[in-house]
Amino acid sequence: MEKRGFHRWAWLVVFLLGGLLMLYGGAQDMAIFFSPDLAPVPSWHPVPPLVGLVCGLIVLVSAGLNIVWGWQLWHAEGDDELRLARRVAFVSGVAMIADWVSGYYGFGSLMALLAGIWLMRRG
């Protein structure tokens, strides 16, 4: 079955936004722990440094998983695609919440979550 329209590019949303962009998001969250004054973008609410570290690690792990799963989604079909979409949606949802707790928006995780849900609904 040939992938058409957004279905053809959903892997790229997960790979770029949920993966590569969120590597920056995780580093941003961890900056709260290591050097809150040097964080490129300030958090929109005060966050204890340890919370920033934990949330940053969650976001970084999720970004790494989204890079791997996004790449696998490129050629996945059928049940494999559905399984990967479920994983992407769950992990991206957790990362988005961690980013919110840390005081950031988690835009890349949100986009990966929505792409995962879209792929699940399609399958």
C-alpha cells in the first residue's frame, strides 16, 4: 500500500519535531538544574532545579525514542505502524507533560503526539 498525503510525511513530524527539536527542549529543561541564569529561554513559572533535571531527562529519552521510532515509521506498514504509533503517542504525551511541569510548552512533543494519534486512527 502506498502512503499518500500526510501519511507519507508523518514519520518526518515524529523524527524532526518529536525527536530532534525535543533534544533542544530536554537540554533547555536541564539548564534549569545546571545553570538557570544561562537558560536561553526562561521558564514561564518557577521550577525547582531537581524537577528541571528529571523533566529534562524524560524529554531527552523521549526525543531519542522518537528519533528511532520516527525513522522506523518511514517504512512501517500495517500492524508495525500501529504499534509504533501507539509508542510514539504514549512517550510523546509523557514528554509533553514533563515539559509543561518544567515550565515550557513541549511543542515538538505535542506535534509527535498528534501525529501518533492520527496514525492510530488511520490504522
